[in-house]
Amino acid sequence: METILPELKSSLSLTLQLFFPFAGYLVLPPPPQMPSILYTEGDYVALVVYDSTADFNHLVADHARHCREFQALVPNSPPAIATSRSNGCKHMQRPTMAVQVTIFPNVGISIGVGFSHIAADGRTLAHFMKSWHRFINLKGI
């Protein structure tokens, strides 16, 4: 894991340069204003690393499982942050994406992604994941 985790972070950073709205924030102003995405240079995606004691082989096997067994593999949504604008209006900001790497010692890893559907649709997320996978392969992981 000492070599894989830094490479995952590095390749995620490279991919986010192409998909920068995922590193931004969903700005939720009071109605009737519309939500927007705010990206500022230096914004990032929260990457959480979690060690699991779950049975990896059970989770990846070809049989029915209850969806609750997979909840620990998905990152919790980061909390919204209250901000004030220069005009005095209060807004809520929520990160548009979070990533969790779950480590199953001596067996494998799982990468879980949570994102806002306001920032992107499922097709865009699939394109993001394929691009991240390409960067990972370029690094030889």
C-alpha cells in the first residue's frame, strides 16, 4: 500500500485536471437563485482510506448480497459549509465529489466514489473513472 496509495492520489490529481468541476463545490444559494458549481485553483477531492475486515471474497463473489453490505465501501458525503458572500447573502457549499479507498489487507482494494448529480451525470462519471484508470495504467499500478 505504500506504493499504491501515493500512485492513486497522483493519478487522481492528474484526472481532476481534466474534470475540474469534480474538485469544486456545489453552491446552494437561498431560493429563488439556482445552484452553481464553484471551482477555485487549489480545490481538491477528499480521499479517505479505510481498512476493512469484511470478507472481500464474499463481496466480489457471483451470488446475491444485500446492498447494506456495500455501504461501507462508499464515502460519506462531506458536510455542507455555510459561507457568506460579499453582498451579505449566506450560501451553503458542498463538495461535488468524495473518494474512498477501502483496503482489504492481503486481498485487494475497493474504490468508492460519491458525487453530485448536479455536477455531472452517470456518463460523465464513467468517463472520469475510465480516464483515471488510464492514468493509473500509465503509472504501472
